[in-house]
Amino acid sequence: MPAHPHSPGPPPAAPLPAPSPLRQLALPLDLPPVFQGEVMPDRSNAEARAWLARVSAWPAQRLAVFGPEGVGKSHLLRQEAVARGWRLLQGPALRGVPEPAPTALDDADCVAEEAALFHLINACAAQRLPLLMAGRQPPARWPVALPDLASRLRATAAVGIGEPSDALLARLLARHFAERQLRVPEAVQEWLLARLPREAGAIAAAAARLDRAALAAGGAVTRALARAALADWPGFEAPADWTGLEPLDDVSMEPAGAASLSTPALL
């Protein structure tokens, strides 16, 4: 039926809420690590880099790089594989009888099948093809059951990588921030380095977390933001009397664009 001429019309539409300021959302994605940039020279990796520069001098054309987690073994391995055109394999996925080819094998101390590693070593040795492996311990200490494989591993030249120096950790943190275009005051970087684990992997993970936190907050990387983003890490718990306020040097006072976001010249 048609509406009565004197009936009230539909209620006026409610006013739309004022648009909120745009904010970039950071998706909590755990992406696999990607090889980026060259390995930074440091006293901790000097001996390994010297061995890698002389592939032809490796006994039986085989070398193992070892060291604790987070010292850059995988990074070094990937750099060599990319630079030399070698195939890159992962120990936990190594199975069957691999075809002979110049190879870089990461996590070689935890292969899926010992026989596959034995075949790979034999195949590369028979054709004088380089085989570069990485593990946490020297290959002579890898826990293997096959006697013939244990013999091959004991005959493998090995070079260790030590803990990174303070200077290297500082350059790593600065590079991660520069690659993510994060302007972080030097005082905040020094504060972070005093608390972060002395591992390249931890430096990268912390930079990624701080990047996501800064995007979500729409602000700078400050000590307060770092405490919140890394609160579950040892050393970043808020003191009992903490008020949420930080020193004035916590935030850079430079105007936007005053500093270059390019990678530091040292890197």
C-alpha cells in the first residue's frame, strides 16, 4: 500500500563515524630466512673464510664448517653456494643416493639417512667434486652409527666459527634496521645490544619483531616499544618500578628524512 501522505518517512540515517587515521597493519607471518648480503668479515670467521677461498686445497675436496647455533654457518654456506653455483641441500631432507655434483650441505650433522650422506661423500670424492658441510660439532664428533661413514667424517678437514665480536653484532643490527628502513637512534641500538643474545639469528629475529611492532604502533623504535615487543626475552622484562617512561635519548629528535636509510658504508 502507498504510504499515507502524512505518515512519517524513514528515520534519518545515522551519521557515519569519522574515518580513523590510516595505520599499516603488520601481519604476524613467520617467513623462512632468506639469504641477504655478504658475510661480514670478523675475527670469528676469519679462518673459515680463508679455507673457503682455497677450495682446491681442501683434502679430498671436502670441508666441514662447525660452530654453535647462531654464528653464521648457514649464511656462510649459502654465500658460497650462490657465488660458486653449487647446489644447496639440507641434511634433514637428504635421502637415497644423491647424484654427484658440487654441493653445500647445511645441517649435515642431522641427516635423515646416514647412508645418503655416505653415498654423497663417496660420489663427490670419486669425481673430485667439492663438498662443503656445516654442523654444530666437528664431523669427527657427529653421532653416526655407520662405521664407514664415521671413518669418512674423521678424514674430513674441519674449521670452526667462533662467537661474533661486539663490533660484528653492532654492524649486523645496524644492517637489519637499514634493510627494513627503520631509523633507530644509536643509543637505543646500544641498549638493545647489551640485552640481546650474542647470536646472529637472535639479532635478525629481534629486528623483525621490532619492525612489526613499529608498524603496528605507527611510531619509532623506542626502548619502551622494545620492552613490549621483546618482553618474553630474557633481559627485556620491565623493572618492578618501571613507569613506562624512558630517557630523552630514547627517540631520535631528527626530522624525518634527515638521515639516509641506505645500508651503512661499513656493511
